[in-house]
Amino acid sequence: RAATAQRGWAALAPADRARLLRRFAATVDDHIEELAALEVREAGHPIGNARWESGNVRDLLEYAAGGVERLSGAQIPVAGGLNITFHEPLGVVAVIAPWNFPMPIAGWGTAPALAAGNAVLLKPAETTPLTALRLAELALAGLPEGLFQVLPGAGPVAGTALVEHPGVAKVVFTGSTAVGKEIMAKCAAGVKRVTLELGGKSPNIVFADADIERAAAAAPGSFLDNTGQDCCARSRILVQRGVYDRFMELLEPAVRSFAVGDPADPATAMGPLISAAQRERVRSYVPEDAPAAIRGEAPGGKGFWYPATVLEATSPGDRTAVEEIFGPVAVVLPFEDEADAVRLANATDYGLSGSIWTRDVGRAVRVSRAVAAGNLSVNSHSSVRYATPFGGYKQSGLGRELGPDALTAFTETKNVFISTENSTEEQ
């Protein structure tokens, strides 16, 4: 059904595809509150975050629609004729989305893939299928039937079926590095295109010349947003030794004041973890008797609650300092100078994101170039904008999503040479 729908979709005039995608975006906009409420109930996200997430799907569709009529090829100067290129759709794309940001990350793959002329089969995570199913219903207000379908199911069943199906031309996966490697290996058998957005252990580097008050006030949100269930979380806080004690003094009240509670309350900044299994995973990194520099409060009763926790590492090689915990836990390490900060920042298999706090513009540029990560922010913790590219170095992934080139990642480039010679054509 997807392949049949895709052929008709690709044959539409670009302006018509763009118009129908904008109709889908407008329908999502009409249902922002409904989708947000569903996200609160299904994933426990604070309502403010959930509204942003549903709005982000709308914005992604609008942005992708704007690229449909700008998906242009090139005219390349050559001898003996005219050389032109075309960006042609791949066909059917499988998008395998995670549970931590079910709507936005589903949109990262779906919106540009549709805009480039493909059909999409979306497999949501087992724990968060409901917003995806509702988006597929809303899509019918603008898109042809069969073009965007949602296939819920267990990863080893539904996910594997999509990855191995010969009719799927590309797989977009966001999730753990371990599963990403398995998917990459399976895609190799069919030489399928693949984009992988995997794990992270991102550094938050605070230099002594930074605005320490501002850096400490911003730090909790960098690893507590979405209850730490974020591959961009700045869960390694690296602080220059000369300001380490002062930073820790300021960090404690900032962490304790981070509002934890009912996700339906607009004042809530952090809700519960997604599941009992995830809570046990987080607990495995922080035993009950583990010495914590800072430990916040968490509600009792129903919900998979875990308190905000800050640990002081005894060594850069500590398990908590190198492995992705995916919960509201950060580890703090001191560093001596710029070279030491870069060494510690790069002492991980991951390279997704990170932050640099300094007033020195030259240092900001030097350290940004030296840290092996795909998305860095200076005096900020912002990692994701739909208008800029996103992706990781090393074992944090393969390829880039979002940004002005997002559509081309879902196309093949075809080169055509047209001879203008009167007689023999150049071979």
C-alpha cells in the first residue's frame, strides 16, 4: 500500500505536495492540546513540554513543505554538452522512533521523507504508540491514504520486519547504540540507506571566566529536562578547578528548586521516568548508599519517580562518567585548563552534543572545534532546531537530520548528460 501511494505522491506537482503537507500541518495545529494531553498520559511528560512537542511536529511539517519546491538539482559545466542532476525519492522509508520524544523525533524523519516524495512507515516505541497513531489519523486530512502508516509492535518483531523488508529503501532509527549497530548490520545485507541517531554522554564545560551564576542556574535543565531521558543531556559537568567549589554551591539550590510533580500541572518541570524498567536501570548506577553531592526530592505514590541526583566522580573512567544513564543523574568532574577540558570532553565513545561556558570568544571557537561532537552550544544548552542539522560523531550515530539539507537525505542523486555535439559523443 505504501509503495502504491508513493508512486502517486511522487507524480504530483511539487506545489501540490507542499500544499497537502501544509494542510496536514494545519490539522496538527488544530489538535495541539489533544496531542499534548495524550503525551502527558502516555509518557508522563510535563504539559509544557508536551505542548512544545506537538507544536514541533507542526513546525517540522511546515518547514519541510517549504523545501518541496526548492529541492533543485544542479547544472554542472562540462565539455560537449549539458550536465544536470535530479534529486529523486527513494520510495518507502521506515522510521523507527523512540519513546523519549515520541512526536518530535517521529517528525524528524517523517516530514522531510514525505516532502521529498517518499512514503513513510512509522514504527513507534512499544511504550508510546498512541500519539503516532493519532498523527496518522490526522494526516488523512491532507495526505493520500497509505502514504503515512503507523505500525505499532515490539522492536524485534515489527522493527525487524521493516528493516529486513526488501520494499523498504531506507531506515531511520533513533535509539540505543547497541540496537543501532544491529540495524546497521541488517541494512547492510540489502545495501539499504540508513540514518542513525544513537546515544550520548554530553559534556557541559564551565570555564573559570564564564558567568558562573548563569552557568549554574542553567545546568539543572540541561540534564533534568524530560527527566534526563534525552540523548543530548549534559550529564557530564566539567568545571574548571578554580571555580569548582563556587559552582557546586550555586548548583545545589538550582537543582533542588527544579519543580518535580504532576505532569499535568503547568508549573511542573520534571515528571516521572517512562517505566519501572527504566527506573531500575537508573538505580543500578546510583545505589541507595552511594554518596551524592546533591540529591533532590521526588514524589511518592503512583509513578516511576526518581530524584534529581548529582554525583562527584572519583575518576574520569567511573561508570557514571562514561555510560549513558538516561535518567536525572549527572556527574561532576574538575579540570585544570583548556587542554584538560577537551581531553575529558572527548574521553567517551559518544559525540552527540555539548555546551561550553566562557566569556572568551576565541576559547569558545577553539574548544568547539576541538570537541568531537555534532552539536555544540556556547553559553547555552540548546541542541535541536528544525532549521539546523543534527547528528552525532563516533558511536552517537550516522548521518544528519533536520536543517536545510534534510530532504536530500531521502533522495537519490541522478546525473544526466545531454550531448550537444553534432557528431561523435564524448565517452
